[in-house]
Amino acid sequence: MIKLTGEKVLLRGATSEDVNELYYWKYEENIQEAKKWNAPYIPEERLTKEEYMNSWDKEHELFQGVPRLLAVIVDEKAVGTVSCYWVDKHTNWLETGIVIYDPDYWSGGYGTEAYRMWIDFLFESTPLHRLGMSTWSGNIRMMKTAEKIGMKEEARIREARIVNGEYFDSIKMGILRREWESKLSKSCNRKEYRGELKR
């Protein structure tokens, strides 16, 4: 099982306990605060617990040793996920994402560290040329997180999303391998933390 160990978070392949915890946050928790920010404009089919458990079992590797998603663990609890999917295999382009379901772990640097570790892992473990992410202009926290790890806004499709009856822009951000490598060399000089991979 892949484990990426950080100062605040652990990224790992999900255990059955992790998946059970994530199912609670994704479908059963009453307030569903994360859904108000994580693509609230996309209707989501509710899976049974068995279907959700099976979806994790069926997750395939994008490259050898590189899974499509990992659980975000804080204080020995599964609080979210990092994920990725192909946009274009011919140009080595993946779209990436992160969601922290438990609001107790918002605005404390957990998401930024987890996302940075995920981006580092994907570039270090693959020949990928670019990694991107998509969000909406109302999700300021996600945009700031992406910017902190070196992503740049690349497209803004005006008033393309509707949330609570109001129009928002669709936002596309991304980072190229050479930009990541440049940021990496600078961060090493600053002794900025990067995750440690354990298999």
C-alpha cells in the first residue's frame, strides 16, 4: 500500500475503515458542508455503501504504482481524498483534485500539504507533462491552495456555473513539469516540506 507521510497529513491507499469513514462524510453526514464547495453544480448519484466500497476495490492504476486516488488521513482519521483522471493521454495531461470533508480540518494547512504531496508524487512517479484542476470562482480556498503549490490560472469561462441560483465563472488552473521542477529547486533551498513515500 502506498503511503505518503507529511508533517500534518498521511496519504494512503484506503483501508476498509477509511472507506467506511469517507462514505459517512460523503453521503451520511447531515450538514454536507464540503458539497457546498466541491462542484456543487454537478448532480451526484448516491451510492449504497456496498457500491461505494466496491468502487474503491475497482480503482485502477493510471501508471504502475500510481493509483487514481488516495485517502487523506489526519489524526488517524480519513477526512478526505486526493484524486486524478486523464484528460489527454497523448499529451500526458491529468486533471487532479482534493476534497477535505471534515470542516474541522479546513484552513489549517492540511489541504495544502496534502495537495502538494499529491502533485509531487504524480510528477515524481510518472512522465506527466502537465497537471491541472478545475473549480468555480466561488471556491476561493481551492484557488488559493492551487496557487500556493504553483498552479496558474489558465482559463476563466465567465458565468458558466450556477450555484444557489447565482452565476459563477468556471476556473481552470494548471502546472507544467518544468514549472514544478523550478519551484521544487527553490523550495529545497527554503527547506520547504515535501512528503516521504513509503511502499
